[in-house]
Amino acid sequence: MAKRQALKNVNNASWLFGHPVLRADGNSTAYWARPTVSPYNQKGGGWMPCLHAGVQDGNDWAAVYIPVNEMPVTAFTDAQWAYYMTSTQTMGANMVIWVHDADDFDKRAEITQAGNIATLEKTAGWNAHEFDQTVTQMFFYGEGTTGTDLTAGTRYTWDQFQADPLFKDWVIYRITFEMGWEASGTFDQVWIAEIKLNGIPIPLKPGEADKQPVQIYATGAAAIAHTVSPKTPFKLLSHLTHLNTAATQQTLTVTIDAGRLANVYDQLLVSEAMAGITDLARTWDGGLDCKEDDEIDTAWTNTDTRTYGLTVSIQTVF
């Protein structure tokens, strides 16, 4: 009965795929960007989710969520997505299919495409992926999954999930594209330009709830040479620095590195002698307007090798 009801929902409801929303956790950030400079403007419809997974410790991730109106697992057969990667990384932008029993929401699972498989593009520059349901790349975790012939955490093909005694009668309530979940290292920014699900292009544009500040994080115990490069018009709201122990020497600087006419429009925002300082906070009331080719550079020699935490708050100009 659940399967018949789901088919009715898909065929007769006013929507099949909902409005994308952005989510992130841990050290990661997700925000909307509207770049006009090459190569970022070469694909997409003008807005792109930027997934900046950042410093990784196993629980840091950024994702774009696409609600799905209870499409049967057996009906989902095709997905394509294009994304721009700042640098070559250990993982690409992978897809996660969220499923549940349409008659019992206590029974659900996320079926994840492994981000490190060879067939998922993960090199610097533009990448485009076509989902192949015959590749052994999908694993699941969930609750109330008694009755499946598959083992949680083991990789299978999507075909196997569609044929499974349990999952074949479940429905999809969300599909996400994500970056993160790596055990260590740092992930650079990834821009998602295009998504097509079952042949249907998904409009990528922000909603009212997306017009919120986001925080970009960095940590380490060596010299600071950190850059925030949103690739979209933005406001710089605040810059916070915390050290595990007060510094004894050297000056920390925060600079706008403008992308126009070499260094003609660069601007020094903060220059602070760090001796005796543990916490340094700077805020800009109403935000400091920055162009899409502006970058926020933080520099400090950190000869004392203090462990630092940087938090830079920005907001996309919509």
C-alpha cells in the first residue's frame, strides 16, 4: 500500500522536487554565490551553492538539500551534477539518497554514494558526474531496517537497493549533494552549478531563509596565512582570533586583497601587536561591502606556535 500511495503522490502532487536549501555543521560552511567572473560563471543559472567543508575531523560537512515528494526507490534512475573544485581533493561532491517507509517514519535510512570512489570526479576545476546505478558505490545507515538483505556500511550498487526486499518498497524524501566527512585534512571550496534528477533540472537559487550570515573557520599552530575568497559580492561582518595562550610577539594583520588593478584597492583593516593578547575581535557595524573578486587575508608569523582559531563572518549580498 505504501508504494501505491507514493506513486499517487509523485504523479498527482503539485511538486516532485522541492526548493534546495543549504546546511553545514562543524568546521564547514555553506552559502549561496552569484559569481560573474570566469571560470565560475561558465555553468549554472547565476546562483551556485558553495560547499566549503574546511578543516576535517570526521564530522564536518556542507550540503545542498533537495526535498523529494516520496518518490519510490524503484523510480529513481538518473542523476547528473556539475561542480567546480578549487583544488584536487580526496573526495568529490557526492550524492546521498534519504529514504523511509511511507507508512512508518521511524524506519529510515541514508544511502550514501562514497565520495572517494574512482569514478567520482575530484580534480581541480570543473567536474561533471553522471550517476551509474550499476557501480558498487552506495552504502547505508539507518533505523528500523530489519528485513533488508544488505549490511549497513557495506557498499552495493543502486540496483541492489532497488531490488532489496525492504528498500524496494520505501520512498525517497530527500536527496543531498555534499562535501566533507573526511577523517583529517582541509577541504577547499566547491561550487555546485547544475543538478538534474530523473531528467528534471533543479533550479538553484536562494530563498529568504538563506539570507543569513555564515562563519568560515580555520585553525592550526603554525604561521597564519589564511584567505577568505567567497567569489560573490559579500559583506565582511566580523573577524575573531583566539589563541590557546597569550602571544608574546609579532603583529597580526587583516587585509582586503582586491582583485582589481593589482594592489591599488587593497586595504589594511587590522594591524594588531599580539604581545599579551589571547582574544582579538573586530566587527564592522552593518558590514563592510566587498566585491566578488575581493579576498580577506589574515597573516601572523606565530613564532610562538600558539594554537589559533579564526572565525570570519560574512554575508552574501543578495
